[in-house]
Amino acid sequence: MKKSRIILGIAACAALALVTGCKKDNGGAASSDSGKTKLQVWSFTDEIGGFIDAEGYGFKATHPNIEVEYTMTPTDQFPSKLDPVLASGNGAPDVFGLEDAFVRKYIESGLLLPLDDLYAEVKDKMADYPMKVGSYNGHVYGMSWQVAPGAMFYRRSYAKKYWGTDDPVEVQKKVADLDTFMATARQLLKDSDGKCKIVSTSGDLFMPYKGARKKPWVVDDKLYIDPAMDDYMEMAKIFYDEGLDGRTSQWAEGWYAGMNDTLVDEKGNPLEVMCYFLPTWGLHYVLKQDASKTSGDWAMCAGPAPYRWGGTWIAAYKGTKQPEAAKEMIRYLATDDGFLEGMALASGDVVGNFNVQNKIKDNFSEPYLGGQNHYAQFCEMSKTVDGSLTQGTDQQIEALWSEAVTAYAMGEKSKEDALNGFKQQVETTMGL
């Protein structure tokens, strides 16, 4: 799965030059011979390095009395590098980035510095859901500069052809909720004589169904299957049995082919794909990059259910020798009005600071979306996202859930057998 990696174009350097002549403490902090505070900062992408190094408004430019040693490690290697140093306290970074897939593991770990005082200062101007993702047992341990609400991106030409309009307001009525979306998918298949599929894969709908949940996967230390997840399982079966999707899967060749009008069925007949479900970063780092041929023929609306997908949080080690400097970095990069305005205008990233949103959101026009102001719409959509159901066990449980849903949808198992197998795997591997 691709991650949210909004990279500042003006900050090509991913790491600052290492500062020499420093005396390090256990816990990662150091004091330089110049007497300046020094922070060790780790991340899994170069975006935080870009924030630190951005000319004029970056952390380095605005905090000359704090030296930064920045280290980037690839995402797949990052947790295995971070875990032992946080557990032992030896060589632990002061500040580090946390990807959405594993952020809750660390938020719930008891190894992070509480940010409650910082949160109290900024909470009125910051989006709610990222703060909930970064909170545990009444304390805030991680903050994010961004929001990553999900949307439904659709082809304007196909919408006009089959629905008579490409107006996002009118299209939204056809996908107003999950039941309406299902009815529209069936009608689209009928009206196009099977040529146009509403999605290339039913897997695109996992995030919207997940966003429709009322309870998390684990309730009172026991596995819980929310009715929305049961509905998702049934939807996947219906889509497979009735041929409502393009029979591909996310991130596969056929998934991208559907964006570029090159998807075909098992007999080689061309297929049309109406829409894709993607978050903020999906516009810039999926559609624009992988579907450049169809630029201008897209638009977006909220879709059938609010959801979020991806993001990066910033946290600090509880044993840092420089807690105030660490919190200042988090405050600046995640919440500061001036920094976030400069960063948002340079990168197009949708920030979670309401002051900045309100100042810049009306000035965007996206050519790829036919001139639509995507930024303003994303800002509004982020207000409907619930971050309170995110748990550290989500990634592992959802991988097993995907296997169960696929087995049922493709007829390899009965629903009862698929569910029983899922529950048994969760109990065996996770003790739930």
C-alpha cells in the first residue's frame, strides 16, 4: 500500500548535515560544543527532513539555536530500527515520524512523551480526528500536520455518458450512502450493457465501509465484527457474483489500467471504470502519476461514507533529555500557522490547521480535476472523519479479514467457514 508522502519540492535534501563536536546522552539528545540544544530526529520518509530544511520557513531557519541530526530509514525497516532503541533507551531519537499503519502501536506503547500541554494550547485550531488517533487513555502522544480524508474520484466523461451529468453535487446523490451506491452500481452495469464497472475492484470500498463502523475491532479485549464489516463482506460477494467490478485488485496492473482506459475483461473486451476511492495523497501520488493520460477527465465528491487513509504523526521519546525542544519541534511542524501555510502552498498537502485552511482553501483550482477546488472540499470532508476507532491491532486484524472476505467472495469458503477461520486466526495469532 502506498503511504502519504507529500514531499516539498523546494526541499530536495532529505537530511541535514551531521553536526560535529557533539556530546551525546543516553536517550538520544545531545549538547553541542556551541551550547546549542541538539535533537536527533528519525523518520521513514523525506517529508519531515524537507520540513526541517525548507528555506525561509523550515524548522532550521526559524530555530537557529536548535541543531538537528536527521536520519531517514525506509518504511519497511523503520519499526525494527525504532523498537529496540525505544525499549532500551540507548540511542533513541528525541523526535520521530510515525506512519498511519503503525502509529497506534507506538501511541499505545507507554514509551512516548505526553503532549497534553501542547495539545491544550492548539486544540481549538486543529482538526479533531488526527488528535484522536494520536491519543490514548486520556493523553496525547502524537500530532499530525495533515488530514487525509478519503474521496470518490470519478470520470467526468463516463458520468455524463451514463448519468447525464458530471456535476459533483449531482453525482454525490447517486452514491449518497452505501446502499445507494450498491443500487447505482447495478444500474450502471445494466445501462452500459456490462461495459462500465463502478469500480475496478470491490476492495476499493474497504475504507468507506470501515469508516461507517460504530465500534472498533477490539472491544473489552475481545474481537468484535462491526455490522459495517459484515456488510462489506456481503458487498464483496455480490460484486463478485454479479460482475459489478473489474475483477482486479488494488495496486495491481489492472487497477492502474482502469484509470487509463486499458482494462479488459477475461475475453479481451475493453472495460470502463467509473470511480476510484482514494484519499488526499491519492490525487497527487496515484492518479496524477499513474493516470496522466486521463488528466482533466476526473472530478471528486465525498462518496457514500466518510473515511480516512494514511498520514504521518510526529512524536517524542519519553526519555528525551530535551523535552521542551522536542515539543517545540512538534508544535512547529504540526501546528504552527506560518509554517503550515508555507508548506501547504508549496506541496498541496491538506493541513489540519483550521486557520490555515480558511486562509488558503478558496484559492485552489486543480486542472487534473477539470478545475475543481479539491482543497476546499477535502477540508470540509475531514470534519466528518472519526479517528476514535483506530487501534494498534488494526493492521494485523485487517490483513486476516481481507483473506476471509476474499475466500467468501470467490466462493472458496462458505461465509460461516470464512468467519470461523478468521476468528480462529485472530485468537491464535493475537490472543483475542
